[in-house]
Amino acid sequence: MSAHQLRLPIGADPIATLAGYLGASQPALEDAARDFLCFNRVLSRSDVPERVLVEAAAAIWTAEELAELRALQATMGAAKGTEAFWPAWKAVSLCEARLIRRVSPRRANYWEGGWR
């Protein structure tokens, strides 16, 4: 993990830490994980600053996993309006599904199901 991911006292279970910041609601946890993976943001109604939520979310995945996802997202963004967009979108969706499975098997199955 990068130093950026280790600034908060995350502890042994980063998923539980993020859930604690969000009020331990599974839907809120799933939404936060989706927002982080898709948009590199965590939109929340909690009083916890977004920077703290982003750092807590980042601790759930390794720096390598996040680098892979962000590279795929950049490729997809660059492919907008070309024939390469659909394969890039599929690669991003399947990567997001693989990563979010750690937090939400239901969302992972949904993302993967669209490509079957």
C-alpha cells in the first residue's frame, strides 16, 4: 500500500472502518465503494470529511489494484467516440466488479451479469 493509504488509523479491517464512518449501513457502504471505484470520490451524507472517506475506501484495495483500475478507466476515457470504447468499457466494468466483490457480491454480480 502507498503512504497515502496509510495516513488514517485503519486497523485490521478497512471495510469495517469505512462502514463505521458511514454509520454501518450496508447500502451506504456499497454506494461509497461504488462511488470510490467509479469516480474516485465518496459522496456521503455523513459528517465525516470526504477526504477521510476516500482514504478509508482506498485502504480496502491494494495500490496495484487501484492503479490497474485507474489505468483501465483512463483508457476508456480516451476511447470515447471510437470503436475501442465498448471493449474498454467491458474491461473497466469487469475490473470494478472484481474489486467491489470484496464489499458487495450483489453489485459485483450485477456488473458481471451485464457482460454474460
